Amino acid sequence: MSTINPRSLMLRLFLPFAAGYFLSYLYRTVNAVLGPVIAGELALPDNALGLLTSTYFLAFGAAQLPLGMLLDRFGPRRVEAGLLVIAASGAAIFALASSLTGLTLGRALIGLGVSACLMAAFKAFTQWFPPERQASLTGWIMASGGLGALAAAKPLEIALGFTGWREIVLGLAVITLLVATALWRFVPDKPGAAGGAGFAEQLAGVRQIFASRHFWRFAPMGFFFTGGFMAVQGLWASRWMNVMESLDGAAVAARLTWMGVAMLGGFLFMGFFATALVHRGVSLEKLFRTAMFSAFVAFSLICLYPQTAGDWLWPLLGACFSLSNIAYSLVSQAFPAQLSGRANTALNLLVFLGAFGLQWGIGGLVDALQAGGWGVTTAYQAAFYGLLGSQLLSLIWFLLSGRQR
């Protein structure tokens, strides 16, 4: 395996992992278009729809800490291929379900099954390529996720014109099995990379991460900014556009497509220019801080003026969010190399717990406010203001703790 041709190695590593992360992002955001259709067919309220969609994030987040240990011990090929089989099973259950319970179980299995798609790619790239290649590889793998977000918007809305949502999800289950097969058969294992520290030693490394002040500087940003955007993009952005801007399904899908294009542009920017900017003295933390402040301003304007400039504010929010992934590098740099995988999965845990809690919580709050006599538009504005306030507090914490450090 160590004599693999470099070009062949690149193709055998990058393409299967890119396909896996494409599917992960597609599954993550697919309910923004499918959700209203499913809710209409099964008469689901906003609270149930929020729980259903956010179950993906709960299962995904719960898998992160054991995932870091599994990747270190068994390698990215085995772990991701096996988990994608679970994702395919979840997609099949979701497509065949006729109740909220069945849909929720399927969605949870999908979240568990794709939980390794990004972290496994990072692990494989670290094993096989030198550090100077990491920025470009990360940018390209994130770009494949951006393509997944694009596919979950206008192309998915077009597909619904030809077939039902159940057939679409069954098709995704088949594609997921094919990607799992490609990972198992074509991705090479790095000689001598499997094994490593025992369970007790790995667990001690996890405790070290969670005891770190540096980690907790970034954790609220991951929970409320990255997790919050994922919660909104994956479901509530489409409902907001429909309720607050009176956009129909086609217009919403077009808006989500532009958000996906902006995200893809941000990922490609990272791939092509991040390393060069660092060499010119622009730190990764400055890039992250600027992007998150810009995201906060964009989201503030969306909340305050929901019918003004949405065509460019939502894509701007998507572009800023794509740079939030810099946090993974900033967190892992503070720990020894053998802890970097667990540091990334620890942050990922907070991100996906935020996505789950906020996605479900927004739906619950909207339903509760309407039950209390609020109008639907004021209920959605109140829920979004709540998220905006939480983001402001986490941004202040990030800036102040940086000064103290």
C-alpha cells in the first residue's frame, strides 16, 4: 500500500470520502424541501417537524466522542463504510415509514450513519498527506458538502415534480450503499496506522480536552453559531421565507440554492486562499472572528427586516457560515497531534447538540407562542430573536475570553 501511485492514491482517497460528505450534507438539509411535503401528507405540526428533522443532529452529535476513538483505533475506511450501511438502512426506514415514530427512527439512523463522513476524511488526509496539503484538501472536501447542500435545494424541488419524496429517499439509500461499497473496496489503509492507545488512555485524552479553557472559548460559538445556522438552514429558513416573505416552494428552493452557492464559494475560498492569507500575516483566528461577526450582522438584519434584501442576506449568511469550520483547526492546534481527532469530534459534539436543540426548540417555541395567542409571524420573529441573542452572548464570550488569554 505504501507504494501506491500518488495520483491513484489521491483519487482513491478523495473521491469516496467526497461522495460520503456530499451525502452527509444532502441528508442534513434535505428536509428544508421535503419537510413541508411530509408535514402536509402526515399532518405534522411545526413542533413535530422540528423534532423529526433535528433527530439527525442528536444522533450525529452523540456519535462524535466514540467516533474519534474508533477512527484512531480502526481507521477511516472501516469506520465510515460500516456507518454508511447504517445510514442506508435509516433512509430505507424513513422512506417506508407511515408514522412520526418511524420517520424519527429513520432520521436518527441516518444521522448516526453519516456521523463519520467529515471526520473520517480529515483522519485519512492526516495519515496520507503532509501538513502543507491539509488546507487545500479540507477546502475541497468541504466543497463537496456545499454541492450536497445545492443538491438539496432546487434540484430536489425539481425532482419532486417527477416523483414522490419516498422514492427520492429510497434512491438515496441505494446511492449510500454504493458509496459504502466504494469506501470498503478502494480506499487504502495506512500501514501501521491502526491500533494505537487503549480505551482508558483515549478516554483520558477526551477528559483533557473538556477540561481545557481553550476548548470552552470556542464551544459556545460552535453551539449557537455553527449549530444555529445548521438548525436554520436545515429546516427553519424555508419556513421563515414562506411565512415572513410569502415565498412559494419554487422561490424558497431558489433562495436555498443561492445559499448553497455562497457556501460553496466560501469553502473554495478556504481551499485556495486560506494558506496564502496566513503566510501574509492574516491569522486564522482573525478570519474566523471577521466571518462570525459578519454572520451575526447578516442574521440581525434578516430578523429585523425580514422582507428587505433577503436575496443577498441569506447567501451572505451561508458564505460566512462556511468559514466557521476554521474553528476546528483553531481548537485542535492547542492540543498534541495524537489528540487532534478527539478535539475535532469534541467540538463537533457541541455543534450538533446545538443544531438538535435549536432546531427542535425553535419549532416548540413557535407552537407554544401560537397556542398562547401570538400570530405566526410574531412567533417566528420571537424564536429567531432568541437565537440571535444567544449568538450575541457567545460572541461576547469569545472576544472577552480571547483578551483574557
